Amino acid sequence: MDKSSVAMDKSFMRRLPVHREQRFREPSELERRMGLWVDRIGEATDQPSERPLRILGQYAAVVVVEGAGWFASKTAGRISVARHDVMLLFPNEPAHYSPDVSWRTLWIVWNGA
């Protein structure tokens, strides 16, 4: 099967378990009035993972700094990602990403209207 047909096959998503994220930073009153706040930022070095799909409950952007791997969501299916690619996660969409061998990522999680 070629790569393009794998990327379009989204049926595997129905078979995967889903974890709903429950931990969030409490926004300040100013952030609430603005309707936008950063929950957390960070950097990670990860190994391959078979964790379940996750519903983050907030927006997130994850950039691959070093390495390569894959990203999967109901909308995108499973796609390959590499250095300098950015993965966008949406509040109510199950998604998962993992390196092929190892990678370093930078990420930001935010919320708002």
C-alpha cells in the first residue's frame, strides 16, 4: 500500500481507545475577560509510544525540532511528520503523535473562544 492511501485511511481511528485530558491551569480574571489564555508551554524528548488517542480539551501546537514520526487524528488520518513540521490539535478531536525512533518537540497549549 502506498503512503497516500495510508494517509487517507481513517478507519483505524474507530478502534483506538481515547483518553480525555482533565488537567488545566486556572486562568486569571484578565485572561477570562480577554477570552484567551496559555495553559502551558514546554519541550519534550520522546521515544515511540502506544498511548491511546487523547482529547486535549484545548488547542495545541507542537513543532518537531529534531527527528521524525507520525501524527494521527480523525480529520487528518495518520500522516508522517518531520523536522520543522507543526501539528495542530483541536479541543474536541482525538489525536495522537509519536516519533519513529526519538524526537524533540516544542509545544504550547492554549484556550479561548
